[in-house]
Amino acid sequence: MGNERHVCINCGAEKVLPEFYVRANGRPYSRCKPCYNQWTYEKHGKAYAQTPQVKSYEANTREKACIECRRILAISEFYVKERRKRSTHYFSRCKRCYYRWVYLRDKANGYIHHGGKQRNGPCRLMLRREVKAGRIEKPSSCGSCGAKVERKSDLHGHHPDHSKPFHVEWLCRPCHRIAERT
């Protein structure tokens, strides 16, 4: 099959079959690949200058430069920011640098990242169940500054000691952030 020859209707050159795009039914197009690309570019514009097989190959082998570490990596090394019908947008930092950037940003803002299992996960779950069942009542004001809240969901339960899941201080968001930092 590789030795079969075909004549291009554009340039008139006789070329081997791999120099032609092949239809789904197995028949080759009447123009060679360079002539076909030029013809589609003139007919439809830049978006259709290559066949879908070539586009999908390029999409799978795309590379991108990370703005943080300056390495050129495969596109799979970047988190997806947004998917659209015609294009996918990726973050400008690779996964490794993005994790480091988020960690340092959160550390500067006062958030605490716990390594491994978090101690307060079971406490939150048990407290949420008790509040939902009505056995623990949420107050309508902050326990620290005394500010009244419009919705009870604006109050956060702060656990000073995670070994006592039902010993909770009910704080507004600003007071809770201050309490978490200390």
C-alpha cells in the first residue's frame, strides 16, 4: 500500500499514497496534503487549514510554558481553568507551582493548611448533625464581639479544643478568622 502512487489535481505531481489525506471509506483525496491545506485555507480561512486528524494530534501534544518555573511542559501538567466548545483554557502555572502558589498565598492570608488528616473534620460533622437535629441551638449574635447576624448561617462554630466536639464558640466570620490565627 505504501508504494501506490496517486496524481494530485492541483500540482500535477505523482506522489506516494501517504502524501495524501485519506477519507473514512479508505479512498485518498484528489489533492496532496500541501495542496489540500492551501485549498482549504483559501476556501474557508485559517480555521480549516488542516484536517481534523491533524488538529487532534496537535491538541494532544500541545505544550505550555509555566510562568513560575519557566519550564515547558505538556498541557496535561496544567489544571484546566475553563472548558468551552471550541477551546480549553488552562492556568498559567503548572500543577506543582500552582499548589505552591496557593499554599504561600493562603499562608500570607492567615489560613492554616494541615498536613494529612485534619483533626477538625469529625468535629465539624458531629456538630453539624447536632445543630440539624436541634439538640444544639445556634445563637443570633457573635460570642466575641456581640454583633447581631441576619442569618444564623453567618455564624461559624469555632472549636478551641478539637477533643471536645460540642464545646463551641459561635463567632462571626471576622472574629473566627482572628481566632484561627491565634
